Amino acid sequence: MNIPNILTLARIAFIPLLVVFFYLPHSWSMPVAAGLFALASVTDWLDGYLARRWDQSTPFGAFLDPVADKLMVAVALALLIERYDTLWLTLPALVIIGREIVISALREWMAEMGKRGSVAVSWLGKVKTTLQMVALLLLLAFTPGTALAYLGVVTLHVAAIMTLWSMAMYLRAAWPHLSSSM
């Protein structure tokens, strides 16, 4: 067990705390939930940075890091779908969750074929992730109907568009392998 893996596990441990604070009926609970999400987002960046910097990449960390990211984002999106109860938030949230399922399955399948490098994380995926995290932080931190919450919805839409774009890029890169197996 090393520090990058501990940070990844901490991100998973934040998920039930996020849910608890999200539902607490106090004026301070949503800012705390947003703070937990922000802290988890920072650990997402930090664990990868430290693993590379300290040469502490492990198979466990390589497996768990994307799982932790997807769980945190999916749970936050599910909570926000309930909170906002509108098509304008639900649609991009479902696009983002659906894309994560498709790309995870694609990466697993490509890894079985020994072609995992064909669907490695791109710069577009990193930008998309950053936009998602900013959008989710705004949506968690601010009351629906406020200007910053509206900015969060707009940012989530941009992230969803980038999500579809990056999915298309991944599918295009994998298409020769996918089509040869039909």
C-alpha cells in the first residue's frame, strides 16, 4: 500500500460521506458535500501525479483509480438528478454515465485483445474530466436557480458534448479491432 493508492481509497470512502451530507437538512450540508467532492477531485489528480513522480504505479492503483473516479462522478450525478429534477440536468448526466459504461467496456475488451494502448486516456478526456468536476462542484455548492448553479448546468452540457466527442474518438481508434471481429 502506498500513498497514491491510499488517496484513491480515500476517494471511495468520501462517497458515502458525500451522500450523507447531501441529504442532511442543514444550511451547511451542501457546502460540506461540495467540499468533499472538491477534495476528492484534488485527490484524483494528486494520486496520479504522485504515482508517476514517485514511480509508485501499481496494478491495484491502475485498476482502482478509474473505478473511484467513475463511482464518485456517477453518485454525484445521481444525487444532482434528484435535486434538480429537470431534463436540462438529467440528459447530460445520463450521457456522461452512459459514456463511462461504454468506454469502460471498450477498454476492458481492448485489453483482452492486447490493444489497451489504442484506447488510452487522451488530453480530451482530461479536459472533459476537469469540466465535469467543475460542473459538479458548482451544482453541489450552489442552490438550483442561482447564477452559479446555472453556470454549473451549462458547464455540464459542455462536458457532455466533450464526453460524446471523446467517446467518438475512442470508438474510432478501436473501430479496426471492433470491425475485424464482426
